[in-house]
Amino acid sequence: MKVTGVETFPIEVPPQQPGGPYWMFLRLDTDEGVSGYGELMFMPLGFRWPVVSAMVEDLVDQAVLGHDPYNAEQLYDSIYGRAGYSHTPEKAKLAIVSALDMACWDIVGKHLGQPVHRLLGGRVRDTIRTYTYMYAGTDETDLDRSLRELWLDPEHAARRARHYVDLGFTAIKLDPFALSISDDQALGQTVPIQFTMSALATAEAVIGAVRDEIGDAADILIGTHGQMTPAAAIRFAKRVERYDPLWFEEPVPPENMVALAEVARATSIPITAGERIVSKYEYARLLAHSAAAIFNFDVGLVGGITESRKIATMAESRYVQISPHVYGGPMISAASVQLSLCSQNFLILEGLERFDGLYDELTDPPFDWREGFIIPSERPGLGYDLREDVARRLRPDGPGPSQIRVY
């Protein structure tokens, strides 16, 4: 079996739908008529979607045409290891590799009539526990603004926490400082910063209000997007330790793992890291420094299922758990479900609320989410197919002819 072509499916995400402004899917075709779907984590790449589509096609033209989808190791090596002078982690390239790797596993699973997790050793659980960010639940079309208002309002945050617990969630995440730091929170500092006393007090009040409302019905996950110095992170952690969060995510910028380890040693809250690093070599450094208790790598960024499985296995040997990051579309979610089913050290999977909404429109079959857990599809491959008619309708430049490139 050989790869013969690729088609990209850029999606413009509606403003009210969480998951970033764009999603990017692809389909690989083979000479035996079996095709597979993948998705790359678009948000951190820094390029516009036409550029990313062109990059996918260029890499396929150089390194994937004629590739046997069964040779996952060869695919990664041909792009990461042999592609010229760039033998180092790099987000755009490895995001594309991730989507290609997913598509190859989808092809192999469909060719063999088996779901991917059975090809990786078989499942160790039957359902997948999920968490979601808390969203404001308003008609506000500016998602970022509505989140800022939610995460800075203890009473509103407590009400929304109750809403998600009543839906069946056993874990909810919030970012008590918001991704875009306001002037009154930083007073002229640039990241990483020491948050002001008022910002710390508000964040503490939000987390306290959520805990008071939900008791021990659900875990609280604190996300911070690497905004603090180590001293600031330790200072904040001491304020909220009494609320027993499940984790404190990426408290300092991800490039300095010594600084991250400094925070980990100073708090009882488990440190989570990984959504913005992209290779097993970087995760090996996290392990060497004992810098995190939980890895939240993105299967759409680190090299796909093949590399994610290696990172999970490295982590398992040190009793570090995994919680795949999902802030994108349904193919990354599908690949993450397959990995989570067969990983001994899986903790919980990120999701965009109940995996419904635009997910329902784009996937066949829809995701089956019940009371905080995904019931995985038993279909072969990734378990879900992309509805290409919907994907084409949601192209950023409007519906139009297929952009397929067959070589």
C-alpha cells in the first residue's frame, strides 16, 4: 500500500465555538482505495491557513508520496530526521507530522478492520474520563471577553461550576488570570510576571468560590499559560493549596524546565506541563528535572499517535500521568481517545465541553459523551470519519471546489 495524495480541510470555527479560530484536517489517500484522516494543532503555529495548507502539501510531495502507511517510524524519521538541516523540535513541522501520522494509523486500522488502540496493545479501560474549561454560558460572541468576565467573577464562576457538575463532569478547569493579562494585573511587567496583590486576591476568591459551591464533587484544574516567574507561581500556589486543586498547569513559561521544577518542589499541587512543547526529547528533560507530575501533550503537535505513545511510556516509567491536551477539532480528540484507551498512566482527557456542537456536525458517527465520560467508537481506525461536505462548507474562503492534490 502506498500514499498517493492528500487533501487539506481548513475550518473557520464559529465565534461562539471554543477551540481556536481555525482547525486544519487532512485526508491521505492510498493506491488501495483506503483513506485516513488526521488533524494538526493549528493554534500555536503562527501561520495563516493557506500557508499551512501549502506546507502540508509540500511536505507530502517531498516525503510522503509513495510512503507505506504501516511504516510509522519511517514517516517520522523521513521528515524530522532526514529533512535537511533542521534536526530539532519545531512546532509547524511536527504538527504536520502529527496529522500525517494520525491519518496513517487511521488507514492501517481501516485496512485491518481494527480500532487503533487494539494495534497499540489493546485497551486497559472501557471509557475515557474528560474535563472541560468552564465557559460563560452567555450569548456573548466574543469568547475571550466572556471568559475574562467569567474567570474574574467568583459568583459567576461558582454558578458555572455547578452547571458543569450537574451535567456529570468530575473535573473542570479555569484560568483565574485569563490569557491576555490586563494592565492592572501586570503594572507594566512583561511575561513572566509577578501578578499584583489584587489579581492574586481575585484568583484566590474565584477558586475558593468554586470549591465552596461544588465541594468534593469534582476536581478543580488551574491553568495559567506560563505567565508567572517561579517566585510568583510559588506565591500563588501557597494561596490556593487549601482548595486541593488536581493540578497547577504550566505556571512558568515552558522553555525553562529548571524553573518549572523549582515550582514543583515548592508546592503540594501537582504540576502539569506539555501543551506547548513538541518532542519526546523535551519530555525527557521534564522527567530528568522532575518538573511535572502530569504531561498534557497534544497528539496534534508532538508527532501524532506514534510519538505520543513513546512520551506516555517514558512518563509511565516515572509514575508521571498523562492528560492529552485537546483545544481543536474532532480528529485530535479521536486520536487522543485511542491513545488514552491503551495507556496505563492515563488520568483524564481535555474536551470542549461535551464533544458536541460543531463536533456533531463534522464527525461520523458523533462522539458519545455520557456523565463525564466518552464511550469510544468501536469502528476501525480512529473510530470517526470527517464529514467532508461540512468541512468544505466551513472553509475560511467559503464553499468551493475540492482542493485535492493527487500526485
